[in-house]
Amino acid sequence: MRTVLLALLLATQACPAPAQEALKGSAFEALVQGRTLTYGAKGQPPRGYERYYSDRRVTWAEPDGTCMEGRWYPKGPQICFSYDGEPDPFCFLYYHDGDSILSTNPDGSEPETSTDAPLDVANFGCAWLGV
């Protein structure tokens, strides 16, 4: 009997928890509106910063000073970004994880962690929308 109970206990611990559901548009909006987030893989320099405004407007800033204005919108389980001057949207899956927001490409590659950007992010030269 003990062997059966031990086997059941070990089996339940070995199985991963059900996959977390991607954030829907309204939940994503509630988390990001009014914030500036740093995007990058853990342990790597930031890939960029995104400022989120009302009406789903955004400004993307790269560390080299490149800035793009655009909008985000939900598309199924994905959150997509359409930037001025870019022919195609960029779509990601987002997950809430404590103080961070995790994002991945829809194929599961390139996971990134997003946290609040440092206060000196304005040094990247963007004329932030709404400021």
C-alpha cells in the first residue's frame, strides 16, 4: 500500500502544472497602461523599452535611440503591435508572473521578461507620446 501511495505522490509531483493561459486584451491592458516596460531575455542587456498609453497607443524605444510609435491590439490569444513605417505587425503571447510580464513569440521561442523600466529611460531620445 505504501508503495502505491508513494508512486502516486511521485507521479503527481513529476507532472508539470497546467500551462498558464495567455493574457487576453483587457487583462494585458490593465497591466500595462501608463507603464514603461523593459524588454529582454534574463541575464541579457535590454532589447528595448515600450511605453503604454491610453487608447492602446505605444512608443517602442531601442537602446540605440530608434523610436517607433504605434498601437497594440488583441488577436486571438496574441497581443499584436503595429508600428508606423512597419509593413507587418509583431505578435506575442503574454503571461503575468508576479511583478513581471513574460512574453514569447507564438511559436514559443525567444522568451522575454518585462519589468518596469528605470527612470532614466528617457535618455534613449524618444519624444514620448502624451508627454
